[in-house]
Amino acid sequence: MGHMEMNVLQRIFKGKRVLVTGDTGFKGSWLSLWLHELGADVCGFALPPEKEDSHFSLLKLGSVVRHVDGDIRDLKQVQAMVDGFKPEVMFHLAAQAIVRVSYQEPKRTFDTNVGGSVNVLEAVRTSNSLKAVVYITSDKCYRNNEWVWGYRENDVLGGHDPYSASKAAAEMVFAAYQDSFLASKKDFGMASARAGNVIGGGDWAQDRIIPDCIRSLKEGIPVVVRNPLSTRPWQHVLEPLSGYLTLAAKLLEDPKKYSGSYNFGPKVQSIKTVKQLVDQSIAAWGHGKCEVAVQANAPHESGLLHLNCDKANQLLSWYPLWDFDRTILETMKWYKQVLAGQSAMAITKGQINGYMESA
Ligand SMILES: NC(=O)c1ccc[n+]([C@@H]2O[C@H](COP(=O)([O-])OP(=O)(O)OC[C@H]3O[C@@H](n4cnc5c(N)ncnc54)[C@H](O)[C@@H]3O)[C@@H](O)[C@H]2O)c1
């Protein structure tokens, strides 16, 4: 397969001590379970899950992998976590991850995404156990020129809204720590990962399109779309996660060669408008209606944005595996089955295995 063989990943991660910041979140919960399935010794560090129906809670992940409640804004806590657990690999995902929330709480967004990331890198700098770090930012770290070309890893950083600016700043912090301290650290590699909008089961966040869709469909009311014509590079949550895993594996293999920044996005065929995504999700659900309600003074959200993934293709042999149709189908299937009372653990595991079999 183009992707790293799953038995190779198993061989690499089996028994490895892996720290995941943000394991109570949407992507972190999928990643922690996947790592556990690969045989890793996983420990998560994050604020407690916000909702009872969070993916982390539905999976009862706290009893499957180790989890420590903690705040990345507090250096002492981060340092104690890293010094105590002595991870060999770390995935840093903890963040205030919602654009709209960043308009309401810009300070918390910067404190978490920039200050928190500084704390994480301070702990990395002084750790003598870590061999590989994958540092998650976003496709929104690029200055958005609203052009048709995909962004490349060496394009200019920037951000209009506080969330995007915080992720661009987190990238600058990453580069400064890399250049000033970590590039010369022996047997150690570090990479930043920039992925686009992910969808998949288990996301219940406010102001994200699929969770908004599910809430409306469940109640039998129309799905209201604010920005129907915005295009996004939609991808299933397992796609960037497979990129992060592959990247960590490569960093362990040859830390200096693979250190740097990588985009993980879908094929251009998956660049669709919000309206197309909603219409197709409703079709997969079986019934429902979509209503367009453009707000006159809605906060600015970026329009056209997609990633050029040549670097991940060439250096990591990473390619997306699920097309737009499969991505939507798997996502809606997850919600339908869980809402019908099936075990989230069984469904999530089934989708991880299904994804690995697609490789
Ligand atoms: N979901 C997407 O479409 C998307 C797209 C691009 C990048 N990302 C990035 O991927 C990462 C994960 O996103 P997600 O969708 O899972 O977000 P999420 O909101 O579901 O989860 C965020 C996680 O960070 C933790 N967190 C927040 N503030 C914290 C703090 N002060 N201390 C410790 N933990 C804290 C939360 O507890 C949670 O575990 C984030 O860095 C996000 O910016 C997400």
C-alpha cells in the first residue's frame, strides 16, 4: 500500500510510551484508541471532556488508556506530566480548536494555542525520553490568499481570525524551538502537521458543520447553513491521523531527515462547498432538509482554502484512502448506529480496522 503497512505501524508502536495531549477531544480520542489498538502504552493529558456524550466518554477511554486531567497553560503541570510518564513519542493536539469561539475568547485561544504550545515545547526541550514529537497546527496557519492553488509548506503564514492567527503563531513558536534548541538534540525529531477540516463520528462540538447537522436531523428540523458556498478540503478524521502516525514512525526511523512541516489534506475531488457536504450528509442519513441562512454581519470565515500534499506523498508515501462519498457514509453511519444505541467502542474500532484494510 501507499500507506505505511499497518503491521509496520504495529511493530513500531507496540510497547512505545506515547503521550497524546488533547485526548479528550475529537481527534485525540480517535488517535488514542488507534494507538492503543497498535499496542502502544498511551497516556493522555487534557482538560476533562466537556460533555457526557463526548467521544472520549462514549468510548470510556479513560479506562482503556491512561488519562491525566491537566491544563497546558500551566508549565508545571506539563513538565510534571512529561517528566513523570517519560514518553518516547508525543502527539500535541490540545488546543482551543473552534474559530467562532476564538472571536468570543481570543485570550483563552492565544493562551492555549500559543502559550500552551510553548509550555509543551519547554517540556520537550528538557525531556531526555522523547524521540519524536508530532505537533498539530492547522491548514488555517497559512495566510489565506483566497486563490485556487493548494498551500505548500513553505508558503507565508498568517491568520485573520484569532484561531488562525494562533495556529500561525504556534507554527512560528515551533520553528523557533526547532531552530534554536531541538534541531541539534541527539536522536530526536520533530514535525508540525497541518490538516484541513476533519469530519467523522464522535464530534459534538458547537459550530461545526457535521455536529450541527446531526443535532438538527435528530430533532427533525432543517439543517441551517451559514456559509453555503465556502469550500473546504473535507476529510475523514482517520486520514490526518494516519498521516500523524506515519510521520511519527518516520521520525523514529530517521529523526533529522523527516523533521519539518507537513500538510495532510484530501484529494482535490473532496474539496466541496458546505452546502454540498450538508446535502450529501442528509442523503446518507435518509431524510431531512437544508436551509440556507446567510447572516449579514457574521464573523469573517475564510473562503477557498486547500492544501498541496506533495511533500507527504513524496517523503512519507502518505495518501488519503477514503473519497468524499465514503467519508460521508462512514461518518453518518457512526452517528446513526450510536444514536440507535450501538456501542461507540465497537463502531469506532470497526471504522479504524476498516480504514486500515483500505490501505
Ligand atoms: N477538527 C478539525 O477540523 C481540525 C482541523 C485542523 C486542525 N485541527 C487541530 O487538531 C487538534 C485537535 O482538534 P479537535 O477537533 O480534536 O479539537 P477538540 O476541541 O475536539 O479537542 C481539543 C482538545 O484540547 C484540549 N484542551 C483545550 N484546552 C486545553 C488546555 N488549556 N489544557 C489542556 N487541554 C486542553 C481539550 O480538553 C480537548 O481534549 C487541535 O490542535 C486543532 O486545532 C482540528
